[in-house]
Amino acid sequence: MTTAAIYARYSSDLQREASIDDQVRICKERLTREGWRLHQVYSDREISGSNLLRAGVQALMADAGRRHFSVVVAESLDRLSRDQEDIAALYKRLSFAGVKIVTLSEGEINELHIGLKGTMGALYLKDLADKTRRGLRGRVEAGKSGGGLTYGYDVVKTLDANGEPIRGERTINEDQARIVRRIFEEYAIGRSSRTIAVDLNKDGVPGPSGKEWGHSTINGNRERGTGILNNELYIGRLVWNRLRYVKDPSTGKRVSRLNPEDEWIIQDVPEMRIVDQDLWDRVKARQKKTGVDTRGKAAPTDGFWNRHRPKTLFSGLLKCGVCGGGFVKISTEHFGCATARNKGTCSNLRTIRRDRMEETILAGLRDHLMDPALYEVFAEEFTKHANRLRMEHNATLAGYKAELERIDRRIKKLIDAVADGMPGSVVKDEMIALADRKEDLKHRLATTDEAPTLLHPNMAKLYRERIAALADALNQPDQQTEAADIIRTLVDRIDLRPDEADPKGLVIDLHGALAGILSLCAESKKAPAVSSEGLQQIKVVAGRGFEPLTFRL
């Protein structure tokens, strides 16, 4: 009996939750008429069909590759996708797996449907986008909101004479407006955006998203008009179409692009003014004077904060042991918790000099990670893990070989059936699919070797010698860069938290990365013969003799 899967999707406001149930119901009726058995229903709710990054359709393709069914049934082809490239790719993948697509609107799908319906779907999306933008533009030119809710305003929900909602109306939220004026006034008198954000968080004032305030929420990007200090709506000037959004085909995510200024739609809405002109001008003058450039370009002033600072030995690995935020450079030589300084929501205000921190961490690597007893545990755990990966890898190869034998037997049976009088057209599609799969399996077997047995004699001794050589290499100018890169691979994370026994001290928890340690122990510069993905799954974890290496400053 033929096994079939059903796919259903809805996205637009004109559809409803029950649309999924309606699609599934009529698809099941088709299965009943055809005598097909239902394997599973796959669905995506309130998701656009403009890309394939949907949980339901991804699960459908995965199960099709596993040969769980041979037919996909949907209400229409645009339920699967409206994008030309995506629907073509989906058709190719399902065809390769020997799965047919049957829709209630078009019947069995072939290449002609893919070309025509894919084009129609793409045109539908473009037409929908154009109509939406045309409607939004008309709304903006009437002085109403073009979408989105700006901090400092509330949406006004009203109905017209016919009971239809009037969209785009808004009014000033006086409580939030006071916060906006406070931000402008404090910035104008010389306070930094970080200090303003910290004070707002201390006062329990929720940010625009309901979470804490951050300095970037206040500063934003001057060229793009983002951030509290750059929003011209606060001076009664509505700017629309400053940005456009395009979809990255590799990720399916929207990316913003700045439009030419002559394409902007600007409308005066004096009733929406929150900040007076004098205060706005003082803020803009200070932004220009202090060299704050939010457009990603170098500011024209000389000063520490405007220079590109080089990466440090452990940058990106340092974390606050209290809040989990980054432990970053806060001055020329000192590091501290970024969350404590930018948002004021972390209590860890202690700092540490860069040179002292690096010396202490390097000493920890030498004195703690080179402990022979500890390293024996590392080696034992790695051996177990490597052997498991090796068995899984080789089991996959064995599965390829077994499937290849089954395909050969099936092809022989089909050939015998044709020789006994069965029409070739009946087995043609299956023969093509089997031949394609056979070639794929032969290629995989030819290009994949069995994983070798991994041995590591004297690994601990070799590690001690090489970590000592790395420490010396850091003092050699021509070897510093390479040595620093290798040392960073030995550390998974570095937590810094207040030392309860010392009011000014910090405790450093050094978490070693076994992947980097084993790479260091290899006889060559290459990692051991196991995939890096597998190695990275072993961490220095508590409960298995892998306690974090803790030492005090």
C-alpha cells in the first residue's frame, strides 16, 4: 500500500487557525479515495511560505530522505512554498528520494508546474509587498504611523462608521515621554549613555522592549535614525522608508539596507512632539562635539575610545561569574563586567589589570592542567569518546554497504520482472531512483575511510613539554601570535567573580577545553584523528574529576 504524508500551512491575516484543519481534512479525503495509508501530518502555523526555514517542512524533507513515505499531499503547491528557488529545490530533493508531490489543485506535480506555479508564487509575494507598501505610504502621508510602536507613544484603537478598525492612530504616553525628555536632558548636560542606562535600570524603569536599558538603546545609529537620541518623531517629524529589508537567501533572515535620502517619506506631525527644538539641537551638538559616530565610521577625534584596540590573549573567553555577561576592557589596562557598567544590573564591580590576569591564567595552565593525575583522567575520557565516535562512524559505513546490497537485489528483481513480461514503464521511475541512490552510495563509500584506532602514548608527558614551550614562545616576538592562538584553544571559558575573603579580589575559574589540549598533544600540528565537532563535546565538567581549576588573585 502507498504511504503518504500531508502538509498544511497558513500565514496571512485572511486565514485562521482552523485553516490547517480544513486543509488536512480535504487531503485525508483524497487519501481515502486513493486507498493510501497516512504516515503523518506536517504543518506550519502563522509562517510565511517565502522560505523553507520552517519546522514542519524541514521535518517533512528529513522523513522523505528516510523513505518514510512515497507521496506528499497538499492543498496546493503554494502551501509548500511560494519562492521559485525553494520550490524547485524541494521538488528536486523529494524526487531524488523517490517521493511524488500531489496537490488537490494541480494534481501530480511535474517540472512544468514547478516553473509556472513558482513564478506565480513569486509574483504574488511581490504584488503583496507592493500593495502593503502602497497602503503604508498613504497612511504615513496622512500623518499616521507606518507600523511599529515607538517608545513614548501608545496605539489608539478606534473604529470607523462601518465598524472597521482605523489603523495608524497613536497618542503620546506621558509616563514614557517623561523618560524620553530625561534621557535627552541628561545627555545634553554631559552624562554618557551608559550612565543614563545604569540609572534608569536602578530606578526600575523598563526599557522599550520591557527589559533593561542598554547604552545602544539610547545611542542607536544616527544615520539610520535608530536609538532614542536619533528618533525624529520626538520633534514631530515622521520619517518613513529610511530603511528597506531584504531577505538573505542563505539564512532566510531579513537584513536592513539604507535607502537613498530622496526616497524617504517625511511628514510633519507637530502633535507628536515630545522634545523641544532647543534640547534636540543641544543633543545633536554634543554628539558632533564628542565625536560619537554611530554610523560605524572612525570619529575624527583623537582619544583612547576612538581607536581600534587590539584583541587580548583571552578576549571573548572572559565571563562574569555573577551574571554570565562578558568581562571586557573598561580602560587601557583594566577589565570589568560589561553588564555592571552598561546596564547596572550586575553587582560585580571589581576590576583586574590585564597583565596580572594573563599571568595568573597562564600560571594556572602550567601548574594545574599539567597535573599528571588530572591528565590521566582527560586521556581516559577521550579514549572512551573517540572509540564511541569510531564505532558510530564505521557503523554508518556498514549501513551504506548493506543498503547497496539491498538495492542490487531489488534492481535484479525488477529486471527479472521486465524479462517475465512486466511493462518497462511500470518500473521505470523506481529503477531510475534506485540507480541514482546506488551511485550516491558508491560515491560515499569510495570517499569515506574507516576511522582508525586512536592511540596516545605518553600524551601527558608530551603535553607538559609543549605547554612549557608555549609559555616561552610568548616572549619571542616572531612566535607570539601563533603561540597565543594555540593557548586560546586550551581554554573553554574563564569566569571571574568576587572573592568573598578579599573585598577587592577576584576568584578566577578556569575551564579547560579538552579539544585544544588533545590537539596540542598530537605529534603534528593537526588535531587527533577524530572530528573537531566530536572533540568539542567533551568539556571540563564537574562530577567526573574535571572540576574547574580555581585559583585566587
